[in-house]
Amino acid sequence: MQCIKTGAHIYIAQYGEFAICDVFELNGVSLFRIAGTSREPMRDVIHFNVVDVAQWFDRNDTGHFGRSSTMISACAANFGYDGKAVQA
């Protein structure tokens, strides 16, 4: 599985949350290793818009005691390595 973006800023539409994560892809499926989440944007650019979450393991542990969680999605819009401006 190839890492395509380290330190990505993503929006998870299904949960109305932003997250900072590393993004991996394999056969059209994206795996997000999430380090932290917020209801407000955390950066001024967005790299992915996750439309549908297939599974989110350890979601409630994200950010607690340095722990991360893992999210899987086959429906995420990729805005490229440099991302696009966050819309206010």
C-alpha cells in the first residue's frame, strides 16, 4: 500500500469533521491514519473530501494519549498533493 500524502488535511462529510492524517491508496480504496480531528478547519488547504466512510476503527481514541485511528473509504475526492483552499 503506497502512501500518497503525509500530513493531509481532510474533510469527512459524513461526520462534519476535519482531520489531519496520512493517506494510503490501494485499488481505488483510501486508508486514512488519523492523528487528530476538529469541527473547524485545521489548515487553510484541503487535500481530500471523504464522502462516505466504509469503516472507522478506534474513532473515539483519536488524539487521546497520542493514539491514532484508521478510516477506510472507497469514495473520497482527491484535490491533489498541494490541495485546494478551504471554503469558508
